[in-house]
Amino acid sequence: MCGIIGIVGDAPVADRLVDGLKRMEYRGYDSSGICTIVDGQLVRRRAEGKLANLVEVLKHDPADGLIGIAHTRWATHGAPTSSNAHPHATEEVALVHNGIIENFRPLREQMAGEGRNFESQTDTEVVVHLVSREVEKGRSPQEAVREVLPQLRGAFALAIAFKSHPDILIGARLGSPLVVGYGEGEMFLGSDALALAPLTQKIAYLEEGDWVVLTKSGATIYDAENNEVTREVQASGATAAAIEKGNYRHYMQKEIYEQPTVVAQTLGSYLRREDNSVALPQFDFDLTAIKRITIVACGTSYYAAMVAKYWFEQFARVPVDLDFASEFRYRDPVLEDGGLALFISQSGETADTLAALRHCKENGQIIGVVVNVPTSSMAREADLLLPTHAGPEIGVASTKAFTCQLAVLAALAAHMAVKKGLMSREEEQEVVKHLLEAPAALNAALDHDDDIAAMAHLIAPARDVLYLGRGQDYPLAMEGALKLKEISYIHAEGYASGEMKHGPIALIDEAVPVIVLAPSGPLFEKTVSNMEEVRARGGQVVLISDAEGLALAGEGCIATIEMPNVHPLIAPLVYSVPVQLLAYHTACVKGTDVDQPRNLAKSVTVE
Ligand code: G6P
């Protein structure tokens, strides 16, 4: 999603702005731009496509100001062309925006009626004209922004520069995050702490409705009612090292390999090794009184929710409703007072999930949040905050955040079961013991990387791929298909293996590889029967199972991948590895942009 950076500097800012944009490339974008103030003029440079194009433009036409704003754009309104790229500007004002201005049409019509000239198809340009109109009337930048913000509907983070005030930037946020960075005689604005990582470690998060005036020496922050407020300045903790690739070819590969470590870290904060018990953070509501859990998420986080439904129902005997955030918001769900609404998100900023969270809060739900960014909007609005400790995830396709989400959700389900008296002390110890086996099992799964890389050559030529799984491996089949689609652009579908005969079986022929996820265990034979139905119709099967499963059913498959023999509870964590690696290597064979796949954004902060 769009990335914003602004600097009120003591030295030329263009290079540092571009470096900041580079650190936000992972968010996903399709054009970029920069504006600085040089000799009392707004100097704007923009380019389609990758940042290298903007760098090339700047090489020929520099923008050497001491103050500036810059942006990576993920297109919503209008194609990713240079004329739609931000900053948008009038003679007086330049501005970058993340989010969507929902009421831009009537505002645009009104201003076009006043003779204002629009150059782009974006929703953003309307904001620059609104601010400019006030400035042209003789208002100060502060007065202009104060006048305009209440007119905007939708979500936004904004950074604004003013030609006649080359010593200030103004930022504002509603629905999209914005961070203020405090430097030595310089000040910064950024979409996230990572964008500002090498510039400063001192940051403050703006709250909903806040706006801020930045000068070289500091920031004055106002809330939505225009009262001057203070927001805590904290150590950012984001280091440039955390977002380096090290010896890996791609961030996604690095993040897949980090899983044994980060899952162990995450489990470490929810399990007590001394007595093999589950230990959750303190909260002030009674878990045993919860009659229903509503889980809401998007993308990969949604598939973690699907796995968790099995656990909550099996262990804690609590019924679980599950929905994509984008659907949940608009279907008027029944929410009984005192229910637990659980939101799962890597970023904690996904617009649909955040809106669903707020809807649940207004409707008397206890808000639980499983999130990887502890400073995110969702984290701040939670009653029960359950952080995953995956560290920054840069690859657009989520990997380590997913397995860490599973670890937290398994611990929560077990904890609820213990509290409800449905899990004995011995059973709790067993569950904890199995969860603690996960990091070693993830390592053992990673040992098969070379086999999977070799197998990717069989998958890369396919146009369609089918993934099958049963029980808690069914969501994994969906996740495997999603990973493949996201980064290799091969059409893939995940299906419950028993449901295949009600439709997808018609697709089976020798051109459609079928990836079967079947750890040995109670559902193994049933899954294998479905696999045989595929094979009987000429289907080409890749079986992912443990040694026992492969010995029983591996014969006749075009390939097999051996996983360690693990308890069913941790199978979803361990079997994530081969589906992630298979997608990764297939994408490498196809030569796609693994870390920044086309059209995708890391965190989708628009509806
Ligand atoms: C985007 C990302 C996915 C992610 C989804 C949900 O689509 O590309 O990888 O799973 O958003 O994001 P969240 O941050 O809420 O988990």
C-alpha cells in the first residue's frame, strides 16, 4: 500500500527521501514521486513503475531542497501512470496521500465548477485543491488544513508542503497510520517506523484524527477537535538490520527460514516451560463466560483463523463464526453481548479488519487481537492483545507471521479449555509439550528444501494447480493455493478433499498437478481415498506426508515430499513449510518478482 515519507531537513533531502521509499517498497506500489522546495518553488519529480525509474528522473532533473515529501503509490483511482503518481500539486501546495477519499466526486465537481483544473484521475488531487483554495484566500497552512480535514470522508494519511512556507510540513491521519520522527535539528514523517529506521529511533504515533505541524525543531500535534495534544515519544525499535536480506536471495526465503526461531520466540511468551502450562497476558474478563467466538481476518490471516476454528471447537467447545473482514462488515452479523471477537492480522492495519473490529466494539464484543505489529491500530484498540513475535515481515506473501499466528491461537484455545475445565492438567502438559516440539519439526521440514526446489520444475509449467486437504489441513490447502497464486501467478485452488468430487474433479487431467496434504493420522485414509479418485482419472499427484504416509500411499505419485512425523496439533505449522517453499521455488523458476508480486500490497489500508 502507499508509503509516505517527509523530511524537514538541515541538509538536502532528496536522497534520503528516496532511501525512505526504498524501505517501504515491501508495502507494494506501482509508481512513485517526490517534491521538494527549491528557491521558493515546488519541484516535483514522478515516475511510473519501480523506484529505479524515479532515481533515473532525479539524476537528470534533481530536486535539491532542504524540505520535502515523497510517496510510493499503489493505484486505487486511476492507472499507475506518472500523472496519477503523487505528489499532487497546485502552484501553492503539494501533497501525498495514503488511503481513499470517499467523497472525492462531489468535491471535485464543486471545485471543477470553480474553474480549478484537475490533471489526474485520483481521489487525492481534490485534497490538494481544497487546501490550496484556503491558502490562496490568504489563510495560513494551519488554518487551511484545519478547514479542510473535516470535509474529507474515508481514510487518509497526508503529508503536505507549502511553497510559501518552506520551513514546515503538515501531516494528518484518519484510518491510515502516520508516524512522527524526532531527529537532531530535523523532523520526519513516515508511514511506519521502518521507513524512518536509520533517520531516527525517536518516534510518536499519531492517533485517529490527529494532525501535526513539523518544523526543523519539533512537532506540534493537534487532535480531531484541534486541541493541542502530546503523543508519547518512544524508541522505535525498528532497525535497518531487521529489514535486510542477509545471505538470502529474497525476503520471503529469509522469512520462511526464520520460522523455527520466531515460532519458538512466540511460543516462549505463551507457554511456561517450567511446568508445561499455558500462560496468557493478564486481562479483566472471564474467558469461561464466553459463549461464542467471532473470528475476522483477511488473506493468509484468514486461513490461520480457519485452522483455529478447529482448535477452539475441539478443545474449548466454543462455537466459532468465521468471516472475511470485507464480508463481515456488510452482512449485519448477529453479535450477542459479551462475545469474544478475535481479529487476526500481521500488520494490524488492514482497513476491512480494522473496520470490523470497530463494528464489534460498538456492538459489545470483547476485542481480542492477534497481531504482529504491536504499535498498530488494532493492537491499540484491543482488550486482549496477543502479539506474534515474528519480527518485521517484508515479503508481501505472508509466511512467518502465519505460523506464529497459529502458535498463538493454539495456546489461546488450550488456555480457554483449561479455564473451562475441559482440559486436565495432564492434557495441558501434553499440548504444551507438542507445541514446544514445533520449532524442531519446522527445522526438519526445512531440510527438504532441495527436494521441493527440484519439484518446483514440475509445477512451474502448469496453468492450474489444485491443493487438497482435510480437517485442519484443508485451510492449509487454501493457504498453499493462495501462496502459489500470489507469487507465481499460476491459477490454484485449495479444496476440502472430500468436496472435490462435487466439482473440481471435472478439472482433473494430466495437465493439472494435484498437491495433497495428508499427514498420517485419523483423517489420512479418507484423504488418500480422495487422492485415488484423482489418480483414477489420470491426475498427477504430489503427496506431502510423513514417512509412514508416503510408505502407504506414495507409490504412483509424480513426486512426494517427506515431512517429519508430528502430532496432529502442530501439523498445520509444519506443513506450512512445504507449501510456502513450493510456491517460492515455483516463482523462482518462473522468474517473477517474489517479494513484490504484481498488483499486491503488503498491508491493504483501503476497503
Ligand atoms: C495482504 C497481504 C497478505 C495478507 C493480507 C492480510 O493481502 O498481501 O499477505 O495476508 O493482506 O493482511 P494482515 O496484515 O491483516 O494479516
